[in-house]
Amino acid sequence: MASDRAPAPIALKVVVAGGFGVGKTTTVGSISEIEPLTTDAAMTDVGVGVDVATLTPDKVDTTAALDFGRITFPDGIVLYLFGTPGQERFAFMWDELARGAVGAIVVADTRRLADSFPAIDFFEDLGVPFVVAVNCFDGRVLHDTADVREAVAVDPDVPVELFDARDRATVKHVLAILVERSLGLARADLVAAASGPT
Amino acid sequence: MIPEQPPESRPGLTRPYVLTGGRTRSAADLPLEAIVVTERDSLAIGAAPELRAIVELCAAPHSIVEIAAILEMHLGVVRVLVGDLTGDGILSVGATASTVLDERIRVLERLLEGVRGL
């Protein structure tokens, strides 16, 4: 059937992380072309790369709701945006989500900046490109980005952006910054690989 | 003994686990975002409804995670079943991010152009 069908699109993903209630699902929903979907991911389902046996042998009842949205681009690329469960006990899912990801948007609330530290640490350790996106609820900006940058202690070249999770244009801006960051790091890796010892 | 399950019930959780023989990991190691397309509907008559549902859904491309969400099946079960059906040539799975740097760069360039055009 259908030998004339176009090949399946290339699927990419971006992880939207951050503390509980910081606006991750709102961020995904603002830019997704579909109403965000939810699936329950059981621990054993997402244990790729993790020694499942040491987590909970013979148990599959630890589940986390995984929210995701989708953007289809005209040239055969589909981007999925995954909102990570914020609670630390679901950190087991992050390896799976981060694997092969374009990068991560760490959504931060200036009133609870420490809530974003686990996500920042995780993506730094794994070398996953990320941006810190400060969600300005109700247009309130309690800090400027320099203060936030100092508080979260990220590398100077990690983008720190103010945005409004409900505002598609600002979410799009943050997403573009992330893809630029990811592209820049990939190009730098290519240069390093070409000039490094063989 | 015929299971006491109404024929119109949605693909649930118990039967797929039986279907997969308890396997929760697929040899194909399919990423969540990988997009699945039905190549040919050559399922055997009497094939399990879960398999039928996946093949019918993927007449239009759907990712692993979308299949799980829409059909209300566990991700691990979807991976195993899709892996089996791919091996049989009934489904095909599209590409995800390449680990080859210059391919990754080319795809990211296309993505950036796409995001800017949103």
C-alpha cells in the first residue's frame, strides 16, 4: 500500500523542565499546534539507559504524567516538546527525555529560583544545550537577567531570557534562542573534532 | 474460556502486557518522538486489536508517544509492539536526531529556519 508515500518526517524533541507549577505545561501549550497530550510513563517504560532492576524490581506502578506538544514544520521536520514532571522523584525520566534532544528550556520563577537548580545541574552534567527562561507571571519582573544569571550560576554563554509562558511570541523567541545555542555548540564540536588530534 | 471483556473496550493495559510476553523493552530501542508510518496493512486475520489499532492509527504518521497517548497504552508496550511490526515490514520508523555532527548541524539549521518562520 502507498509506495508513493513520503518518508516519515525527522522527529526532534525539546525538553521543557523546571520546578513544579512554574509554567512548563503552559509553555508547551502556547506553541504546540495540538492541544497538549498526556501519557502515563511507567518507570520500567522509560528505563532505557538506566538499570531498571536497581530502581524497583518487578514494579511498574510508579508512573508520571508526561505532557507533550508538537510543531510540524513544512520541510519534513516535526518537533515534540516534552514537559518533564517537576518532582525530583521523577528524575528517572530525564535521561530518556534528554537523549538526543535538541536541548532544554529550563523554566524558572524568580520567587523560587532554587527549584530550577536540579534541572540546570542535570543538563549541565549531561552536556545538553539549555537556556534558562524566566517566566514573568503577570508581566512582573522581580529581577533582571543579570541577577538571575548570578543566582543560578550558569556559564556566561548560557542564554538567560525573560518570557511569558502564555505568550506564543515570547515562547517562540526562547525556542529560537535554544536552537541557536544548540546549533552553535554542534558547530563548535565539529570545529574541535576537525582540529583536534586524530 | 473467553475473557469477560466487552468487545468494544479500548486497548487496555493487561492484554498488551500479555501480548508482549512481559517484555518492556524493545530491541529496536525506539525514541519517544520517533514517527511511525504504516507501510502495508498485512496483519493476519484475527490479529490482536492492539496491533490493529496501531496499524490503523499510523496510516497517518504518529510518534511513539502519540500512539501511547491516543490509544491509552503503556509506552513500553507500544515500543515492543511497534518493534515487532517494524520487523515484519508492516510499519516503518522515521529518523530522529543524528549523532553524526554534520547531519545534526544540517537538521538544526532547518529547524532554526522553521522556528523563525513560525
